Amino acid sequence: MEKKDFEAWLDNISITFLSLTDLQKNETLDHLISLSGAVQLRHLSNNLEILLKRDFLKLLPLELSFYLLKWLDPQTLLTCCLVSKQWNKVISACTEVWQTACKNLGWQIDDSVQDPLHWKQVYLKAILRMKQLKDHEAFETSSLIGHSARVYALYYKDGLLCTGSDDLSAKLWDVSTGQCIYGIQTHTCAAVKFDEQKLVTGSFDNTVACWEWSSGAKTQHFRGHTGAVFSVDYNDELDILVSGSADFTVKVWALSTGTCLNTLTGHTEWVTKVVLQKCKVKSLMHSPGDYILLSADKYEIKIWPIGREINCKCLKTLSVSEDRSISLQPRLHFDGKYIVCSSALGLYQWDFASYDILRVIKPPDFSNVSLLGFGEIFALLFDNRYLYIMDLRTEKLISRWPLPEYRKSKRGSSFLAGEISWLNGLNGQNDMGLVFATSMPDHSIHLVLWKEHG
């Protein structure tokens, strides 16, 4: 057939075809296919694939592809990455999708990272770590052995753990290796705090002492309390040391001279915790940058200004109940913005600017659960049997880890949170090192550590 005649025939056929019903069109196509040979069928197959299997991620502008991908959940996106190399490349480069997925898992996001392929890898790392937490497989344990009597005092900082014992010694341990770096002779230690050069100890002998690590020499002795000293804190910049005692008082000392600057009264029970911290919020009573002292006893938390040691008056007293059968746990959290403490009624969080209670968290069977650490995303808790991680956004327990039985004496045992930066959000770098430490009846220290990423 001549080209001119063919084109005229094709036009007539097309007009007729368009006038048919869908059923008639289908029958017409079926008939034409039955009359076709291998060449025609191959041609039909190739063109149908182009018409019906269009790769929209390849054809759409990248911005529109990213917009569409944001509607898919991460698990579906990971499945889509298997479609083709092109899909994997586009999906992996969708930074916002993976950052959002990481945030939803409680991961910290560093917006300065520009590598578009970075955040998918972070998400894969995050999902693995969160699965380990859910399956109770994120931690491992070890022990530190070296004391010959009860270990009561613990303090952790930058990979180093200090232990104070009734064997009249204090030891400094490298948690990663389990090696004892320093061991010095002291008095009986109820509280310890250290830095690179010195160790400060509060003792059951009613005194506070400052020691030099390198020589073991006592460089300062603070005498004045009439009861055991259960908590100490200090600040070199202010040249101030504070101590809380069983004599119901808090004393403020000159760190360099040992002189008592003031005795703060008003507590009606043993002062079991003192915290010296810089304020980060503004209120009628304090400004950002002011140093604040918190002291806690069995029922109350008192807030004091630091810098006005003469005639220093309590700014505020916080409590959770007037019922004296409800007591506060001795572990107090204060980061300059929020005060957090636990009791049998639950976990209480106060806004430091207003002193208002922001929320009360009540996990199941909270009467036996105590606070170890509190952050923006996670809280670390424990009871007689387990270490718990709570997602503060949902107030649900997301992980637990078994703990060995410990001494249940009148004074109790010492417990300690290790690295705490991850409580503000994991980032793949801060989930390492010490999670928890406790002294044991055999005078060893039981450690819970993060497992390395698989």
C-alpha cells in the first residue's frame, strides 16, 4: 500500500476506533494482537513498557520528588531504595526525610552536616540502636575490684569513676580499661567529687577534706559540721565549696582557705544532696549566669543564692506533699533550667524561672522507682531489679536492663548515672561508655556499659 493510501486508511480506522465503546476497543485490540507476528508483538511490548512503567523519580524535578517522599514512612523508603540505583540515590539524598525520622527516634540532629547521603546512614545506625534498646541488648556489664570494705561514695566524670570506701581509701578508675589510676588514703567517704588535680571528700567523721591526687596529700580540711557530710560540690571559679550534712545544715566554705563563709539553716532532716549550678533562665529572683545552690533533704528542696554569703536567705522551698510519709529520693537533677526529683508520687519537674510544677510523670509501680538522670528526650530510672530508659515525649518505658541484687541496708547503696549527654538525644557518638554504676556487697563496683554498635 502506498504511503498516501496508508495514511488515508489509518485516518479512517482511527476515526472509527474512537467511536467504539471500551469493550469494542478491547475486542479490536485482541483481534489485532492475534493477527500480529513476533516483530509486531515485540514492538508492542517495548512501547507498552515506556507508556505504562514511567519512572516518576527519574522524570520529576528533584524538589517534587523530595516532596512526595516526605509522605512515606522510613521503612517504606528503605524498601523503595531497592527498586533501582537511581531510586536509591534520590531517596538517600532526601535529607529532610531522614532527619525527621532520626528525630522521631530521639536522635540529635546536627544541621551543619551538609553531606546529603549522611542522614540515611545515621538513621540506619539509629534504628539499630533503638532495636537493641527495645530488645534489651544495648548494654553489657563489668566489675571494678580493689576495695576491701563497703564502697559508699561514687562520682563519675569524663570516663573516670571515683570510689570512696570504708577501707579509708579513694580510688580513681578508668572505666574503659577497668584500671585503677590513683589510690590514696583518706577518711571514710560518704561523698566524693574530683577534677584533674584534686579530690574533695565528705566524710562520716563530720568533716570535708581536699586531697591531691598525685601525692595523696591532704591540702585542706574543713571542720564545723556536727553530723556526717553526705554531699559536696565546689566551683574553682568562685573559690567556693558547699556541703550538706546530717546536722540539718548546709555550709558554704572558701575552697582555698577552708574558712566557713556561712551556715545555711532551715532543713529539718539530713541534707543528702547539694548542687552548685549556674542559672540559665531569668526570673524575679535570679538572672542567667547567676550561681544557684540547691539543697535537698527527705522532704524539701531549698534554693539559695550564691555570692551573697552574709545573711543569705532561702529563695524558695519546693516539696511534693505535706504528707510526711512521702519522701524525696536523694538523687536531684538541676541543669540551670529545670529541677527534677522523684518520690513515691512520681517524677516531678519544676520550671526554675517560675518554680511552677511543669509535669508529674507516673510510670507503672513508681513507688519503687528512683531517678538517675533526666534529659530533653530520655530519663534514666532504676529499681531493685532493673535499670529503665523512659522516652519523656511519651512517658513510656522503652528499655530495661537487669541489675544484680544489692545491699538493702538502712543507709542503702550508692548508685550513679554515667554519661548523660545521650539523655538529650542520642547521636551515634554519645551512646558509649558508662551508663550506670553501683557498689556491691562484696565491695566491688558493678558497671553497666553501652555495647559498641554492631
